[in-house]
Amino acid sequence: MDTTGADDDLELDLAICTACGADITDEASAYGIPNGEWLCLGCAVARGGRFDAGDERWLAAPDLEGLALRPS
């Protein structure tokens, strides 16, 4: 399971949530998708992701099924 969503990333300043289009403003809780896209905390949790705010890491990856993603 890829739980890289908490990694620092300079591109995050320009990132938007792939699912809802919201600006990604909190890099600690944004879920990074391997192709470079992001999910905001709300969308990632709604898709089954589990985030540990105390440790600032993802415990379970969100389900990306049906999400319109760019090719890697």
C-alpha cells in the first residue's frame, strides 16, 4: 500500500484535489497519488482513506477506483 500522502512537495503549492477541485492547503493531510495528483483530506477519507493526525501519516490508502486520473 502506498501511503506517501504526507510527503513534502514543492508542487503542492499549485495542487488541487483531483476529486473535488479544492485547493490543497495542508500538505500534511493531502494524499499524494503516484502520478503526481492529490486528494484533499475530505475526499481521501470519503474514499475510505484513514489519516492519523497525531503521526501525520496515512494508515489506509483511499480507494482510487473510478477517479479520472492523468496517465503516469
